Amino acid sequence: MVESSEAPREWRVSGMDCGACAAKVRGAVERLPGVANVDVTLMSERLRVTLHEGETSPEQIEKAVRGIGFGISPKGAKAERPKGGFILPDDAIIGAAAALPQDTTPEEASSAAWYQTAKGRLVLGSGALLAAAWASWLYLPAQVSHWGFVIATLIGLIPVARRAVAMARVGMPFTIEMLMTIAASGALVIGESEEAALVVFLFAVGELLEGVSAGKARNSIRALTNLVPKSARLEVGRKTREVAAETLRVGQIVQVRPGDRVPCDGEVVSGTSGVDESPVTGESVPRLKEPGSDVFAGSINTEAMLRVRVAKAAADNTIARIVRLVEEAESARAPTERFIDRFSRVYMPALVGMAALVAVVPPLVFGGAWGEWVYRALALLLIGCPCALVISVPASITSALSTGARNGLLMKGGAVIEAAAQITQIAFDKTGTLTQGKPRVTDVQVLVGNEDDLLSLAAGVENGASHPLGQAICGAANAREIEAAAATQSRALPGKGAEALIAGATICVGSPRLAAERGALSDTLRAQVETLEAQGKTVVIVLRDDLAHGLIALRDEPRADAAEAVAQLNALGISSVMLTGDNQRTAAAIAEGLGIDHRAELMPEDKVAAIQNLTAEAKVMMIGDGINDAPALAAAHVGVAMGSGTDVALETADAAILRDRVTDVPGQIRLARAAMGNIRQNIAIALGLKVVFLVTTVLGITGLWIAILADTGATVLVTLNALRLLYFRPSTAERLAILGRRPTTHATAQTTA
């Protein structure tokens, strides 16, 4: 008995130019036994499946994909090219359509000029033959020119027909290739060889344009990986040596000279310099980096030598994470896209049936001419092809994802874009989101002992803490050169504080609410807390065995662009609310300055409940950055993590903002709305042209070449319209700053470059 093992497998598939191509690959693989979880992504050219090898081998997967005309190679291997996207017995059939070399890399293939590709050469070759046939029609007998058009038709049609047959064999008979084969063959049969040749040529042009546009969008994403330099200057003892950047390990020290790109995510060990992070985050102004500052792989050192300690391996750096998120986002298809896919599966058979009725019913029932009505039926097949409709959504989504990635705005797929476009309510976390997330100690009030002892105890409890308040307390102790007390059994009290065992006593650094729960909040201490909170400060109380020893006040200033972001959201018709675990007075002081509603003293579970209440009445987006925000991010319709947030928040969220600019929140909304507007335009173009030419075709006003021209034209139009999103500018902050005003209308907010 043969045992079968279930394992994930991944390949790179070349030759996919549109969403229909990806659907064909998916359909061919899904029909194989033992195959599950088929995921095909167009832009990353990836096929991923879960495979029961006892039923289907990897070689059978590859054979199935090659059988429908696409190249396939295992992940990590050199790319295998398709034969021009067509199935051919021999490349000599199409003469000039010589293919790229077998060892062509994806980058080399994508950078090739259109006329160097197989499809480009096929267009040039068939175009030359068509021109020759037209010339022969002018100067030679009609019978000779007729055969010239037949030859031009067959040379262009044979690869299309072979592919149509291959698709039919795997259970997908209703494809554009099959419609083309029927229409062009039928035209030859009824003597319309000139139109048949023109139809085949225009179809080849449309295929070429799809490939060019797909390559442009693909390159914009692939360019992200090229931001990371291939080599790095690694310190080895007192010397440096050049090593591959992908081999760097966490903890190693690299040197980054002025003008060099940073080869890794890391922390500056020594040196002070301005670093241009625009390649990664889109932020145009270089940021000052000094010892202790974080740097991103792909950013550019502009001024002085920096020594950087590697913090993340190459596979986990910021660029790799962005590319991974964008690739995964392609799998999360928008509801609109899924609906169109389902619609096209019904539409295609219905179209073929309608064409058959048009060809047969008028001659049989009304005595019409067979040649005329067969011609109209063939034209109907061509004009009814749903290519433009099928690619209208994925083309826009891919362009929007690419634009977002270049501007520091990540969204995990079309479903997220569609949901973000419908948002009517934004819920913000406070610390690290609306505020800088770097509070500083402003007051130390002692009840027992002295300030140094109090800070030593507090720093001992908070030593190694990830929470901004804990880090601020440790920072204040370090600034005063106070050594943190030795602590054991440290633990966090979510939403309340932290505690540890120091010198045999339980030391707790927590909120006034925690002190009240433990019976340590006297009336006098409560009055001190209220006075500080009225100044917009956050107060923590230091308890020793549930006895208050003092309090520490901290203040976290709002981000410089927080108020502007709230104003822009208001202009977009979106209301905002701040959800925070901080006290009521501090929250009110921050919220009043920003012009935003607020809900304070919320535990993590309270934030989830607040989000659930909001989602009952509105489409809600939650913005947060901490571990305690992860549940609320998941509960919202769209969860957005600030780029400086924890990995947990980034993984839980549906989207991320890499630049840590609050004004990027309305920018993300603008991009999502622009994408959905673009999709609606594409659908209107595709359906509008279909309806007009379906009617004119049945009435005999337009013929075959007009039909294919309209179909190709619709495909080109929706593709070009989708590519406009590559030049969309989500943020209007800089432009409006120059104008000296804030956005006041929805139209202004939607302005594109």
C-alpha cells in the first residue's frame, strides 16, 4: 500500500498576463486528484498548493500547467518561459516568435522590450503577413490574395486553437481562445478570410498589450526587492569584508557609508547621519539617526558613516515583509471580483448558446440567409467575450496595492480595499498612534523614602518592558544615573500595570484604578492624582506590598499631524473616536486638542466591546500599535497597525501604515476609494461597450473586425484606466501645506496627481 504525504508546494508560473490567465492555471490544477488549497497570484507569478503526493506528483502539476501553455518551475529554480504563452509543436510555426532563453530570470524577462518577447514577435510577424496579404489584394488576382489572408489567419490562429483544445481537455471549454478559434475558423469557412486575418491580428495585439501592462504593474512591485543592496560591509574583528546581504545574521555589525543603502533592518551602534527612508516609507525628508535609532533595509545613508547592528535576518526585514504582505494580499480577492468570476462562468456558456440561436433560428424560422446569420453569430461570440470584465477588478486592485506599497500604505488584498472604501467611522488608539508613544516623566512625588529609591523600584519592575510608560520610567532612571533594583518574578498586569518581587517585597507600578482596587488610594493621594491628570498627564502609583510609596506622572504629546488627520477625515465624511486605557482627564485633554471624541479607562476587552458596539451602526476602521490593540484590530471591519507597532499588531491587522504618520490614515481611505471608483469605471466601460456592440452586431451594423476591435479596445481601456492608479498620490498633506489650507471638500481630498 502506498502512503501519501500531504505537503505544501510552491512554483513560479510565467506567462500570466491577466486574471483570466491565473484562473486558467487554477482550474487546470484544481481538477487533479489530491490537490487542495490552490492559490495562484498574478503579480508574484506564484502557484501554491497542498499536495497529496500519493495521488498526484509535483511533476504532474507541472505537466498540467505546461499543457495549457504556461511556463512553470519550482520555487528557487530558474524561471522556465512559456512558448510565447501559446502551445506550439515547434517555434518555427510562427517564425519570428522566437522565445527568450531558458535561463532567463524573471527580472530579465520583465525588462525585455515588447518586441523582444514571443508575443511581440508574433504580432510583428502576423502583422507583416497581413500587410503582405493586403498588398497582394491590391496588385494580384483575388484568388491569390484570398490565400494570403488564409495563411495569415492560420499562422496566428494555430497556437490559439491548440491552447483552446488544451483548456477544453482539462474541463474549461468556454475560454476566449475557444471563442476566437470558432469565430476565425467560421469566418474562413464562409469566405471572410480578410476579416478572419484582421481578427486574429487584433487579438494578438490585445494579448501583447495585456502582457505589457501586467509587466508594468509587476515591475512596480518587484522593484521593492531591488531596494535592498546585494552586498554589505561586515565588521570582522578590526577589519571589514564584503559579504552577501542575505547572509547577514542577527547581532552582526555592518558599516554603511554615505550614499550606501542600508543592507538590513537594524539599530545604529555609532555615528550620526540623516537617512533617506523614502524608498521604504515614501517619507521625503531624511530622518536623523543616532546611536539607538532604528534603520530600515533599503533606506539611504546621506551624510556620515553609520555602524549598524543587524536586528532581523534578510527574510524578515521591512522590505521582505512588505513584499510578502503584497503577495499575500493578491490572494484575498475582493467580493466584487469573486462575483464577476462567478458571473463569467455562467455568462460564457450562455453567450455560446445565444450565438448558436442567432446562427440557426433566423434561417430556419424566418428564411434568413445562412451566411449572413452565421457571420453575425461569429461576431456575437467575439464581442461577448468577458475578458475586459474579468480583468477590470484585479487590474485595479493590483495597481492600488502597488501604489500603496510605494507610499508606505499596505493593505492585505482586494477585500480590505473594498472594506476600507466603505469606512464611516475611525477608532484610534491613543498611545503610539495619536500620540508619539514616547512619554517622558514630568513629576515624581514621594510618599515614603526619596525620589531615587522610588525611581529605582519603579525601574526594577519596568526593566525590559515594551510599554511606552515603562520605557519612559527606565529612561528617567538612566538619565539620573539611578540603577534599577534587582527584580524577579516580573509580570504584566494587562491594562493595569506591572509588578515584580524586589528584596522580598511585591512592588507594583500601576494605574490609580489598580491602587484603588488594592485599597491603597487615599483621599489625599486621589487629590494629587486628579491635579496631575487635569494637566493631561498620566499617573502611575508605586506600591510596596499594597502600600503607596509615591507616584510618577508622565505626559505623551500628540503627534504633530494628528489634528490634521482628524480634520482630513472629517472632510471625507468620516467621524473619529479615541479609545484609550488612560484616565478620563488625560484622555479628555488630548481629545480636546485634537477635536475628537473619546472613551477612556478601557481594558483590552473593553476596547473590543467598544468596537463591536460601533460596528453595529457603522463601518469601522481601528488604528492601533500595541499587543493590547490586537483584539480590537481583529474585531473592526478593517484593522490598521502603525508601522512602529508590534509584530503581533502587524500580523493581526488588515493593513499597515509604515511612515507612522496619522495623516496616512485618510490617505489610505482616499486610495481605497480611488481604487473602488476605478473598478466601477472599468466595469462600466466593459459592460457599456458590450451592450452597445452586442446590439449592433445582432442587427448587422457591425462585423467581425469591429467586434474584436471593440473587445480588445475594452480590454486595453480598462487596463490603462487601472494603471492610472500607479500615479495616484494618496496623501495631499504636502500640496495643501503649500496652498496654506486644509482640505474642505470630498472632491479636494480625492485629487490625484
